[in-house]
Amino acid sequence: MLASEAAMTKSYLTTSTGSKAKVHRRKHAIPVIKHIAKDNDQEKQLVLTKPIELSRVIHFLEDPLAATLKERQIFALKKVVQRCQKGFLLKELADVFKILYICAEKSKDHPEYTSVLCDLLKICRLPFLKEKTSDEVTYAQTVKESFSQMGFLMRVPNAEVRNQICHSIISVYSSVTSKHSVDGLHPTSLGYRMQLLEQSGLAETLVLSMALLENQPAVKLQVLQTLQMLSSSSDVNCSLILKAQGAQQICFHMNEPDPSGQVLFRSSEILWNLLERGCKEEVTAQLSNMDCIMALKEAFLHQLLNGFRHYDFQLRNDLLVITTLIAENPKSPLIESLFAKQLILFVTFPELKSHNPLVRNLKLSYNNEDFEMKRLLLNLVVVMSKDLSALQLFKEGHVVLALLHLVKPTAAPPEGQSGPRNWTPVQQEELQLQALATLATVAPLMLDDYMICQGNTCLLLLLEWCTERDAYFGQGHSFHGTGGRGSKKAQMRYCVRLLRSMASLGNEAINQDLFDQGAISQLLVIIMQMEGSPEEEDVITLEIKADIQLILSALCENNPHRKELFGSEGVEMTVHFLKMSTEKFYSGLGHNKLILSTVDCVWSCIVGCYTTEDVFLEKEGIFLLLDLLHSSPRNMQNVVLGTLLELCDNPKTMSHILAWRGQKSLTTPGLLLQLWRQEEAELGVSRDLYGRISDPKKPILCYYQEEDDSQVSLPANRPSAAVMDVSENLRSKIYSVFCKLGFEALPGLSTEDYITLSIVTRYLDFKVGEVWDEISKELSLEGVRPVTPDEEALDTIAKMTEDTARRVITQQSSMLEQRDKEDVSEEKRMYTEISSNWKQQELTAQSWEHFVAKTSNYKILKETKEHQERSIDSSRPKSKHKETIFHPTQIHGLQITNFCGRVMTVESTPAHLTGGPLANTELALERVPIQGGALRKLPTATEDPEYFNTVSVK
């Protein structure tokens, strides 16, 4: 045999050219063996004369002439394995995987190659080696293709080969790269290998290879473990798995017989990874078919009914979470598979007794895993409620009744006695809160069941329990228990939220039942107790208060009798919250929601009942609403103004509105006109610098109405832009309030206000003109020509609207002119007053200078005296009347000098009392100088009487 192999080897190296045979010597990659020994033992002891070249090995393996040299090929392959024990070089990676491919092909007919193939694959567990840093970039494509080839080797039917491939792939993610070089070679980094493995598409190939593993359960388990590793840390791998319909394929085979019990666990873990790191919608779409649902159903029921280990309970809960996510897909056949009906049975267990075989022998251990399953089942009810076909199952399964059982407070057993095994107090609290949250979603969809189970009574009793002071201590550990530690605040929060959901439906039977049981008075007492509590306000407290007000609004709306019973206590409550400081609007705790609910409570509970309206007016509620309108944000003004408008139907409201004064003596008409200007500025209405109409053809047109002026005809059921404008901004409400107040004799308005008021007065005319203009455009778009009388009427309306706008513009211009005249007149008056003041100051200065001159110069004093005497003589009449009585200017011998512009009173005491004619003369001098333009009375002075100008004698 050795002789024949030697002859084959010789013929492999010999070629014939023409008539002569030539022997070509090559660089030997395959060992050159001297055929001296004639036995196998001697042949195995031969050594290589030169290092092995992989390209020579590949050529040797592929050559058809060497097809029979099986042992030599295996011997050469083993030498390759021996040489690469520390890992494959990046530059030789292409040749290595070429050899792997050849070995895989040869192993089909010659199983002897399988062991070498496994040895080579085992080396793939080691990091690839690089000689230079740049090798990672240079051979990146080669590495990527090599990983792909590794996946394709899964077609080899040998279980050992497949297991070895899986182990090699897992080692790529788990092996730790050494930082030390080996013989000058460095291992590639873990991130480099992981990135290229993702790009190779290996995960998709592994999923596709599962179809070849029907008879190899151990290999299938190994593939599942590999897919679990690939999907646990890579979004790219998850996408590749989903691309190959991996979620569906894995779910199909999750219940196959498995002695190890790991297939179901690995499958659920892969599905979890796909849901977390992949496309959730794609995963649920792949699982939303009857086969997958039945597989999940079988697995869940097996774990629920037969599981006894903690591991089984966890796996059961994981399957339930996957089922819940599938239930979010409306196309999933969860109901058709009867899985939903069985799940609803478990929802009501153990609150409701049932003879169904599934739960007859089912016992809960009430541990954490059972508690988690109960919470997941309650969450599943919320998810399934989105499908209306599930409501019939809820009705048959008495879901509402079971939830109300969970909601009821559980009394603790007497001391010294142990009650039946049940949930712990902490677990009971969390289930109670989650049941309330679930009812808030389910109960509005099942009103009949809610009323049959007396849901209102149960909730009002729970609300009463929440206000009682006892030894209950809330833990507040769960999501629903946030903020409720040490109190019943969490229970009150969800109870009030559920009542709000039911009351806001507008169902008369439910609201009447709440009213009959005294819900209005009970809620008023609770909200005022909370307001009087010394505890600091938080988000939950404010939410409860706002929800209570919304419940009251829903109960009293459109019912005068309930509004009357709302009474003075309700008015006191609303007035109290209307006094809230506007600084709290932006606190972030929810004060803005609370003030909005308060305004809604005024609108629904007070407006429309004169008794409560009068009480509200007596409590200065109109003033509070106007204060709120003045200081509230833009998005709240519409509601506040609408409430004010509704209150204007009460005749007593007008006096309160006109009596209100804001900052800087702002009046209600001035505030409304200011809001009008702000609204038009926001809407982009065309106005000039002074607020006048700038375009008479578009006096009140908004910018979005111009943008909506398209060339498409609107359908009949869609309102036009002009009609929508009436309901979407404040202008229509402001106009309506002015219709109540009147447009004349309004206090506290400036010229700017009057200019705005002239537009408000004609708002309805302008709006009617807009509507007719839209009708004309609509007819044009539809190609309809009105008959001649109608066309003339449309033209006349358009012309009248434009003429009205021009008249308003003229009126506004006259207002501006009048204001300018008044400004000029006021300026002249101020100038005259200033000039008079300055002149008076000059006269005063001159008078003082003259007085000083008289005191210092006798000649001037004498001249002044002579001038005064001449003035006196000239003032005397020339002809004396017979009956005229003249009084001397001297009194008891005292000569009085007349001072111009001053008053001097001289009272002389009679001589017989004073002992002489001049003994006790009292001079009372009163002078009023002009200083700074104002008159000021000064005390009696002792200056020289020459300083004064006028004398009056009494």
C-alpha cells in the first residue's frame, strides 16, 4: 500500500510534456517524505523538512489525484492542528476556513475527517491572532466571512461538529482576551470579534439550522443556548433572529420532550431578549398565531398546575408576561384559542369559588411568585379590556365582582388567633390598589355588572374607611402606593379616581345612585378636611382635590336640584380655592389643574341656580373670577371668561362686574378690551400702529383663516374657518359680555380702549360678513353660479361689510384726532401753569428786593410813602354824596398804611381800658405768599409792616 501511495505522490509531482516527462520541484508545504521505511511505524516517525503552508494543504486536499490519500491528508491536517494550537492568524483565516469547508465535504463520505474538523473548530474558540495592529482592519472582511462559513457548517449532520460550532460561537462572547503577546502575536479584542460576528449574520443562520435538528435534541438545546447568548447583548443579533422568524420557530418547539428541562427555559429567555432588545411589535406579530398561542398555553398550564419549584414559578410568570405582550396585539387569537377564558378564571381565583377542574385542586402558596402572578393577571385584564370581544368573557367570569372583593378593606384577625392563610398585609395593600386601578379601566366598560355588584356603595364605604383614623399603616412600596406610606392616601387617590371615571360617563343611573347615597355632602366634607389638614400639599393631595371637584361637577351638571343641594358649603369650598395665590400656578405640583377644576365646579355646580349664584355673589365670587382672569395664564382665560359669561345671566352680576377694580384702577371693560388686543395680536389680525383696522376688506380675519383659504371645497359636515374661529378664541365671549354690559358709558377707558371698543361693537357684523364671503368662495369653487338676485344680495352684503369697516376706521381716526387735540390743550394748560408759577416767583423776588431797598434807603421809603398817599387820594371820589358816610383812615390817632395784596387786621382796645389811646393795640397780620404755585398759610410774622401790600381794617 505504501508503494502505491508513493507512486501516487510521485505522479502528483510529475507531469508529461510532449514525449519526455519532467519532474518539477516546488516549495513543499506538504512534508517531503523519503519512502525508505516499509512499515507504518517508521512512516509516522518522519519529520517535516519545512513549515507547513496552508495553501499547499488546500491544494493537496482538493487535488483529484490525491483523493485516495486519505491517511496522508488526515496526517497533514493533524499537523495543521498541531501548528495552530494557540489560535489562527488573521492572515491565514481564509485558508483555515477553506480547509474546514473541504473537511466538511469529505466527512460526508469519510467520517474520519470529522475528528479533524472538530479539532479545527475547537481552535476557533481561541481569539484570532494578529501580527500588526492594522491586521484587524485589513482582514475584517475575511473574519466576517469566516464567521458566516462557521454557521454554514451546521449543515454537517454530525452532532459533535454542531456542538463544537456552538461552543466556539459562545466562546467568542465569553472568552477573555489576554493582553500578553505570544511569540510576537497579539489576540484580537473581544469587541472586535463581537462586532464582526454580528455583521456576519451568524445568528440568522443558526435559527435556520434548527430545522435540521429534529432528531438531535441535545444539539437543539445547545443551539438555543447559543441563541440566548447572542440575543442577550446585541440588538443586531436580535434583528437577525427576527428576520429568520426566530420568535415563531422557537415558540413552536418550546414544548418538545426534554429530559434536561432546559428547552422551555432557554426558549423563554430568548423570547424575553427579543422583546427587550429587538422590535417588540415584530416579536408579538410572529407570536400572534394559533400555533404559538397554543404552545404558550400548554407551557403555562403545565408550569401552573405541575410546577412546585421556585424555578417553575418564575418560568410560569415569564410566560404570563409574554402572553400579556401578545394580548396587546389586536390580531392575536388569544380569545379564539380559549386561552383568554382560562386566564380570566385564574384572575378571579381565589376570590371567587369555582368548580372548574383547572382550579378545583389548585392551591396557592401565597409566596412572592404567586403574588407576582396575581399582579400580572390583573394587568392582563387591563390589556385585554381594549378588545371589546373580551368583555363578554369578563362578564361570564364575574371579573368586576372579584375586583370589588379585592378592593374591600381586610380586617385583621383578633390578637391570639390566626386567620386562614392569605396574602400578607403588604401584598393585600398592593393588590387592593391595583384592583382599584384595574376597575378604573374595566368598570366604565361594564356598567351593568358595576351596578349589579353595587360598586358605588363599595367605593363610598372605602372612601369613608380612608377618612377614619385607626392603626392602619400604609407601606407605599408599590407603584400604585406612591406617596401613601403611613396613611390611606394611596387608597383614597385611586378610589376617588375610580369614582371620577364613573361619574364622568354621564350615566344618569350611576350619578343618581351616587347622589342618593349622599356622595355630594360626603365629598365636600372630605375636601374641606384635607384643606384644613396641617400636612404639606403634594402632588397626590392636589390630584385628590381636583378629582373630587370633577366628581361634584359631573353630579351637579344640568341638574338644578343637585345644584341647590350643593348649597353654601359648596360655594364656600369654591370661593376658598379661588383665593389661591397665582404664584402657585407654576409650582409643578398641580395647582393649575386644581384651579381649573374649581372653575369647572363653579360652572357646573353654581351657574344655573339663582340660590347658589346669589351666595356666590355675596362671597365676592365675581371679584375672584375677575382677579383670576387678570392674572391667569393664557390657556386658562377661556374657561374663566366662559364662566363669567354664564353668570352674566343673573341681573345682580352686572353691578359686581362694573364695581371690580384691578391693579392701577383697571376696570372690567378695560380688562376685556386688553384681552381682546392680546388675542388679536396672537391671532395675527391686521392692525396699524394705533390699533385701527388696516384692511377694510378683512377687518377681523385671522392669519390661519387666510392660510386655510385653499382651493378645495369643504365637506358639509366640516365647519368653516370663520365658524371655528368663534369657538376657538376669546373674542366671541368678550363680545357677549359687552352685550350684557353695554357699549356706552363704560368706566375707566382710554382712547386706545375706545378704538378697540369700536371694533368689538361691530364684531357680529364683521363675522356675518366673513361667513357670507366664505359662502361666495365655496360656490365659486364648486362652479355654482347664484341666480341674479342672490348674486346681487351677496355683493350687497360684501359691500355693506366693507362700508361698515370704513366707518369704523373713520370713527377711530376721529378718536385719535380728538385725543391729539386734548393732548395739545393739556400741554398748553400745563405750559400756562408753569409760566404763571415762574412769573409769580419773579414778582415775589421783586417784592422782596423792593422791601429790602426800603429798609436800607430812606429816600426810597419816602417815595414809596408818597406814592401810596397819592394812590389813596386818587382812589377817593371827587364828588361827595350827601348821604355817603366816610371813615377816616386813622383810628385813635394811629396812622395805618395800606399794603397791596396783603390783609392786616388792627383791633384797638378802648382808651378807658388801656389807659391811653395807643396802649394795647393788637396787630394780627396774615400773609399768604406764593411759593411753588400753591397757597400756604404762614404764622404771624414780626417783620416790618412795610413788607405787606394790602391792609384791611376790622
